[in-house]
Amino acid sequence: MLLAGSTPQSPIPVLGCVLHVDPNQVLLALLANARGRADQPLPIPGTTALLGNELHFQGAVLAPQSPSGLTLTRGLRVRLGR
């Protein structure tokens, strides 16, 4: 499984899916368990300068049934703070 994270960007159609992140900002390779779950701690500094910022995350997994051989998750938007 690949996990990409970035600041917000406009959705881009890719291989029949929609990419909601810029994979050039953060890209992690994770191993998923038999249930398809992968965990990755993400330490965030406790500075007020980050309050209100948004990060977007999206996963990609191998999918033999897909014409492109992979599929993307719908994505996750995270706002830091309130």
C-alpha cells in the first residue's frame, strides 16, 4: 500500500481514479495486514502555527481486477486543531 499526503490540491483524474493529493510532497510505502489495514504514526508538533491547516491523505493499493492494476481510496482531509 502506498500512502500519499499533501496540502490541498485540485483533484486530478489518473488511471480511471481521482488523485486528491500531490504525491511529490509525502509518499510512504506501508505493509497492510490480512484485513487490508495499515497503521502509520504521524507525529505533529504542538505549535500554534499549524492550527487550522489542512492536510490531505490518500492510499493506493494493488487491485488485479482494476484495468490499471491499482485503485485509490477516496481520500481523507485532516484539519489540525479545531
